[in-house]
Amino acid sequence: MGRSRRTIPEELLLLALDPTTGTTAQPQSLDLGLAGAQLVELALAGRIAPDGDRIAVVAPRPTGDPTLDCALELLRRRGAPVRAVHWIGGPRLGLRQTYLSHLERCGMVHAVAGQMCGVLPTTRYQATDNEISREIRARLDSAIRTGVPPDPRTAALAALAHAVGLGKHLYPGNEGRSSRSRLRDLIRHDPMGGLVAHAVMDVQNGAAAQPRRSPAPAGRQAAPGGRAAAEPARGVPVQPHRGSMARVVAH
């Protein structure tokens, strides 16, 4: 994969970055969105493909992007297609910081050191060229305003922006209500983006449950309250989502 274009995780992070405060909107759900954005980018690169509600590796060769290649290798090691909600809901320690550091190395943001409560060290990030963020935003605005089906990258970015809750950040207040609604509707224009966006929302809603099981056989011991005792979870367990940065405050 060449570096002539920005990846969807990079664009999602730039959309979330507040140009005034240097913090990111929706930091907790943004971490989920970045993990999902990696899946979309890998799909656009032809490395993975949807298999129902699962993700299958179809071409394990590297993309040339170290962060994406790390995700691709982890998917390959699973040995079998993994449910999108399980992948996105898994631990993603440091993913947001990884992309912030990458944007800094690329010269798109610069770090500003500070302190919280006069004691705790923090780092905020300011865009070095707001024109980049404006160009990304203009693509979303155009898709929302014109109603013309966007290209797959823009459609996937819109779906993820909606999924992580950036609608109120990008289109605030009552005057932005119709734009937020149309942003949500763009989710239908890219199948992979839609799959991943719904998985992000499912994780946030606690709906990243285990695969459906058959009814409990007769004679099975019931748990208190009359429900059958749950079987041990199979597949990849959903990990509770935690913040990804200890030192950096970019939220």
C-alpha cells in the first residue's frame, strides 16, 4: 500500500481532533472506531473480506503500513474468521497513541506538553495544517449535502464517524440534526464499512455477545431465576474496553 493517501484510521482521528483544544472527541468509542477503521482499510487493500459477521484473511501479504500489518498478522494468527465484534471489542492498548504519534511523525500534528491539575503530565495534539482536516470534512459535507452516493472510502469514514458518535462533534446543536441523520444514512453505501460500524455500536451497547446457542437440553441444571446456566464462551472473548493512554490526555 502506498503512502500517497491517508488511511481511514488516520482520517477518523483527524476528524475527531479538536483544533482548538488539541483533544479528541469521543475518546473511548474512538478507540473502537480506530480498530474498526483498520479492518475497513485492510478490506479496501484486498487483504481481508467479510464472511457473514466475521472477518476472513484472504491475502496475508504485508501492506507496507506497519500498524495495519500488525493488525493483519494478528488476524492471520487466529487461523479462522473472527467475529467483527470480538475483534473490535478486544483490548486495543495504545492504538490511539500509536496513530497520534504516527501523525506527528508525518508532520500532520505536533505535540504540546502540559500538566493536568498542575501535577500530571499531559500531551495534547494540534494540527499543523488544518487544510487537511477541512478537506476530509468537505468530503463528508458533500456526501451529506448532495445525496450523491460517496466513494467507498468516504462512505466507510462516514459510517465510522457516526458509529463512534462524532456526529454531534461535527454537526452540533439542533441545526445539525438533519446532517447527523444523513451522516447515519451514509452507512448503507459501503458493506464493509456498515458491518464494522454496526460492530462498533454493538460493542458500545454491550451487544457483542457470544454466538447464539441452541436451547438448553432437557435436564440441564438451571441457574437461579429459572434460566439455564450459561455455557463457557467459545471463540474470542470480548474484553472490557479500557482507556488506552496513561500519560497522554488526548480526549
